[in-house]
Amino acid sequence: MAERESLEACIQNAHQAMEYAKEQLDIGMRQEHYNKMNYSDAQLQLEQAYNEMQTMQHYANDEQREQLNRARMAIRQLQHQMIITPH
């Protein structure tokens, strides 16, 4: 079973990465050009958070796995949106 603090930190990190990515996506959609470095950095943070949660899942109990799966699905959805949204 994953330690509760580690799991909470992992999910909090994922939420922060998603908020940053949403900001960059919004900026990219509002402007004809945007800071490609920030957009790429947001995508990288999402991927790192996804990978961290995937690793954490190996040590999680069933309830924790469910939490991690929901967060991972939200990250994947945002990643796809960042890829397909014209910017």
C-alpha cells in the first residue's frame, strides 16, 4: 500500500501540472502565437505526472489505484486536447 502522503503528493503534483497546462492551452487558443517553451514545458510536466502516477500505482491499494486511474485519465484527456487544439 502506498503511503497516504506520497499518494496525496503525487496527485497534488498532477493537479498542479494540469492547471499549468490548462493555462498554457488557454493562452495558446487566445493568441495567434504563444510561448512554445511554456507550452512544451506544460506538456512535459503532464507526462512526468502521468509517469509518476503509473509508478505509484504499483504500490497502491484498490482505492488508491482508482484515484490514480481517474487522475491519469484526466491527464491523458488534457494531453490529447493540447495536441489536437489548433494554436
